[in-house]
Amino acid sequence: MKSIEWRGKLLAVSLGLGYLLVFDTRYTWAIFILVMMTVGIPHGSIDHLLAGKQTNRKELFLFFTKYIGIILLYAVLWYLLPIVSLIVFLIISAYHFGQGHFISHEIKQLKWLTYIIFGAHWLIVILASDPVLTIEILQPIINVYWWENIALIVLLVSSIACLTLTFIHKLHVHSKFLTELIGLTVLLYTLPLLLSFALYFGFWHALPTMIQEYKALKNKQADFNLMSFVKQLIPLTLISLIGITFLLWASQRWLEEEALILLFFILISVITAPHVIVMDRFLEKRTP
């Protein structure tokens, strides 16, 4: 399974370099949509299985009641307090990305700080890749006109912080980790925001997570295989895709492209909230 992860990352690098040859917006959208459909959204579609709620109907009902309840509460929070919701989204995304980034490496000290700083770094790289678009996307919620002026400085600070933590945790002895940190930062920064997000989210977060999910389910069921895994992913993935697609389609007559992008990330954020809770319990129980 490790080979699948590295092949996926090699594909992501190839896709990134491919954009630098064509510079086509249609290319960006095609890769973004494809990644979200194949690994981005699917990686969070079996949370009920990871939580061990696949057999008892009562427990399954209670699980989905809580899960959907968190989604609805966060959606209401977005409506009432969008700035607070945005801050919450950035914090939980930073933690979630950081935690996922260390799937193959055990962090024993400064764990929360390491997760937050590394996850925030990748968010900063993505948002700094196109500061003007970032400002336009967030404009309906908050005016961050200053981001264009400080994006590079913030990126430099986060890079230094990540390098410092890399040496503190002695991860520099893993040459691949250090090379990946530097190379990925440079690559994502050179790409448009949506492509930068899609490649990191899809191949450095979702795909490694899915591999761990597969391993965990296979350990529980001797006859579990890749086809069984795909079948488990399909139902909730389709529901999520249909729901998100419908809401975006219904909103396109009123919203400009930047506002639709913001709406998409808001929709992703509300389904991410309960997912982060489940994945935190799942990942912290396992041994890298």
C-alpha cells in the first residue's frame, strides 16, 4: 500500500508540472473536480466504520444523529457568525492536515503544536499561492486586503517553524521527509490556489488517510479486499457529491465564481467538522 501512496504523490507532482506547461484554467478545474470526486470526498465517507458502528443499528443511528447534528450546528454557525466559523474552520483544518501529514511518523512531544504548525503551513502555502484570489474569495465574509502584502512573510515564518520542528523531532534523518517538505512547498506555491489545494488535499492528506482506513478495516475482516473497500466508500460519497453539486448548481445564478468557491469550501467545512473528531480518535489509536 505504501507504493500506492508514493505513486499517487508522483502523479500529483506530474499534474502540477503539467499545469506549468499549459497554464490553462480548464486544466485546473478538471484536476480539482477529479481529485475531489475520487479521493477528496471519499476519504471521509466511512467514518461510521472507523468508529466501529457498522453492525449495531441503534449505535449506527445514534452515530449518524450526532454526526449530522454537528454538521447542522456548524452550518447554523456559518450563517450567524461567519467570521468565527471561518476561524474555527482554519484551526480544525490546520490540526487535521498536520495530523494526517504525520501518519507515517510518530510524534511524541509537542504533538498538538506540531500538528497545528505543519497543517497551518500547508494552508498558508495554498493561500499564498494566489493572494489576490484568496482576498476575493473571502471578501463576502471578511476584508483581508492586507494578505497580499504579508503572504510571503507569513510563508517564510511558517517554513522556518516547520524546519525547526523537523530537526526537533529528528525527522531530518528521513531524507524523504525533508526533501518532501521543501519540494512540496515550492511546487504548491507555484500553482494556482485550487490546483494547489487539490493536489495537497488529495495526495498528501486524503490518499494516505484512505490507505490507513483500508488497513484498519482489513485487520478487522480477514476477507476484506480492495473491492470491498470501494463498495463501502460509494454510498456516502455519492450522497455528498450529489448534495454539494445540487447546492452549487442552485446557487450559480446568484453567485460569481469566487463566491461559489467560497460556498464550496463552506460546504466542505461543515462535513469536515464531525470527520475531524472521528479521524482524531482513529489516528491517535493506531501505531505508525
